[in-house]
Amino acid sequence: MSSYQNGLSGGSQPRPGQSMDQTTATPIGRAAQQGAAEAMEFQLWVSQQATSLAKLKVFNTMAKTINDQQ
């Protein structure tokens, strides 16, 4: 148990986020992070487009119903 506690007090333990710092230190890591950010932005755009399309479909159905009643 003492060796476990000694290992915890050592400065070699990684801090949270340290692996991310190492990833951004390389050009490939930066490119990977940029690609992930662009992918997330694209997913957000797709979600917004799907929401807009759903609203248009509802509006179209409502307009068709009103038009059929006249």
C-alpha cells in the first residue's frame, strides 16, 4: 500500500487534459482536432436543416388542409 501512496505523490502522474495538450503539440494532432471541430459544426448544420425541413412539411400540410376546405 505504501508503494501505491508513493506513486500518487510523484510528479509523474498525468494531469487531466495533459494528453490533449500533447495531441495539439503535433501537426497531425492539430489537424485531427480541426477535423473533429468541422465535423461537429457540420452535424449542427445538418440538424438545423432537418428542423427547418420538418417545419416546412408541417406548414405544407396545414396549407394543403386549409386549401382543401375551401
